[in-house]
Amino acid sequence: MKRAALVLVLLTGACAATPTPTRDELAQALGGADGPGIAPTDLTHIACRSIEQEPTEFACRWRQREGRTWQGWQSHLAVSGEGWQLIDPPERRP
């Protein structure tokens, strides 16, 4: 049991070190200046991992509500002083 708790603590610490957009920030990045609005409440399970070669770019995954179901999505995002921006168009996860 102690080993499982230690692994959980290590994984939690690793996740906390990677910047991740909030629901509001991701909704704003997905909507863009001219794009359709996405409600922050329609986004959940947001997780990002850093890209070694680009310290301000992240591979992100999230779940997005579509009608009565939740679909998995992914994209690359960049963070700067202006907030989060999409690098690539989002695509559905397999």
C-alpha cells in the first residue's frame, strides 16, 4: 500500500509542474477571435505535457461535451504573456 501511495504522490507532483490551461483559457483558445464560442462548462479533463524542444509549447488533451456525450480531443498549444493559443487545429482522439 505504501508503494502505491508513493507512486501517486510522484505522479501528482509531475502533473502539477506542467502548466495547463483552465477551462476558461482553453475555451478562449478554441474559440479564437472569429471561431464559434465554446462554453467552459463543456470542457473537462484537461491535461498537457511539455514538448522538450519548445519550452512554451504543450501537447494537450481534453474532453469536450457534444450534445449528451463527451468526446476526446487533442492539440498543441502555446502559452505566452497573451495567454494560451492553438498551434494546430484540434483533432479527435482515437
